[in-house]
Amino acid sequence: MMRVGAVAAMLRAGAAVSLSEPELLGLAEHVRPGAVCFDIGAAYGMYTYPLARLAGPAGQVHSFEPLPVPYRILEAGWRAIGARNVRVTNAALSSSTGYQRLRLPYRFGLPIHGWAHLEEGLKHPGSSAAARIVEVPVYTVDRVCELRELPRVDFIKMDVEGYEAEVLKGAEWTIEQHRPALLLEIEDRHLGKYGRDSAEVAGSLLARGYRMHVWHRGRWNRADRVSTRWRNYLFVSWAAERRR
């Protein structure tokens, strides 16, 4: 775990100077040793490795990335640092299992991995002139929990370019049974592709007894609505918050 700790420390240091996402600095409040975590839309592992360090040898991190190149980099990093409590999977998560088409936009001949999105349910696909279509396996959080016989889920991070509502739908049983903390990227510019909006996504969790927070000035602060000022929002169940 020493190499995992070194990479996690580097990412935390980057967060302190805005080179990586600042919410990394607030993970320790919600991820304890032994925690079971999901990193959905893991990309190169910005959250995977800090979560692995916090969960420790007794914990688990289930990291999902559907794009081929980011996944290969994630897998290579995982092998290089020997993160034994991490399981990486080349797949997307949704509200159903199977295979789906993933659209990877290109600009000036280069892939824009941060704009990749699943085609199913698209209402407004956007105007990117060029794109590569990749068929990817798709699971649900609930199905993963069943197949891997996970006894608990404590934390879910999700960055899926507007597809949050579908991933949450596929995690309904897990959310109701385990009440994990949820860190979601929520932006109307991405949600609009699927005919969704931020009020709908946040509202669905608030209605389930969650409270919403943003990371600001070194701590989590309660928020009552999604704003363009922040991209990432932490949802903690009301009962879990009272126990803290």
C-alpha cells in the first residue's frame, strides 16, 4: 500500500493547488478503513487511488472506465503500484445490463475523452462533427453488488457526462439498502443531452433523505440547489449525517 499512498498523496497535493479536483481533500470524512467504494467513470484514476488509500487493505474500490485508452492507462497504473484492494473493469454503468454504443467525439483529429457519452437515451446529441463509436459492456451497480457479493457499499463517485439519472436508477436497491455517500458531477450542459436537468437529479436524492454539500474553503458546506459555480456535489443520507 506504500505506492498507493504515494500516488494518493500526490493527487491530494495537486488538489491543494487546483491541479486535481479539490473534493479529493474531503474524501477522508466519508471513506473509512474497510470501506467499499465505487469509482464510476474512473478515467485515469484520480479518485481510484485516494479511495484505495483511505479504504485500506480491508476495503475495496471497484473502478469502472468504458473508454479503451483511459482504461488501459488505469489498468497499467493499477498494476504498477500494486493496488490489491482495487478492481478495475472496462465497462460503463447504467440502468440495465448488456452492451451500448458510446460516442467519443474528436476535434482536430484528437479524441476528447471528457466528452464521451453513451448514445442510449440521447435527446440532444450535440454538434461535434467527428466521433468514434465504441460498443461497450454495461452493468448496473445493483448487479455488480450481486455478482461480486458485496456486503456493503459506503461511497460512490460518479462522473458520467450527464448519464447520472440512469446510473442512479441502476443503483436503487444499493442506495436504499446501504445509504452510501454519493459524489456526483452534476452539470446541466451534460444532462441536457439526455433531456434531464440538475434539479431532477439532485431532487431525486433529496427526496430519498439525502442532503447535498459542496467543498468550499476546506470543508463540506450544505447546499440547497445546484449552481454553475460547482461541478461536484456530495450527497450524504440524513441519518448518516446525524450519526457523525
